[in-house]
Amino acid sequence: MGIEAMFKDCQSGGYNLEGAKANETRLNNLILLIAISYTISSFKGGKSKIKVFKNIYKEGMKEAG
């Protein structure tokens, strides 16, 4: 990757919220939707991680017993 491509990425990497001409209500709704989505995915990821650790523990107990 050349320096020109890296410079372009740094230059235009923002969300351009000012240019989107979104009003305050729509912006707040978007942020709320992102927060809810992030929270739900975090909880689901945490639950699946717990299941993996439980399965590892069960397999270890079977081998030890």
C-alpha cells in the first residue's frame, strides 16, 4: 500500500455527520439504535462464551473422571 492510499484513508475516514444534514431527532434515534444493537450483541456473545467454557469444563471432567 502506497503512502497516497494511506493519506486518502486518513483524510476521508469520518462519518461526515455534518454533511448528512440529519436533524437532532434522527441522529438521536440512530445513536439509540446503535447502542441497543451493541448491547444485544454483547449479551449474546457473552452467553455463547459461557457455553463454550461450560463445554470445556464438562469435557475436562469427563477425561479426569
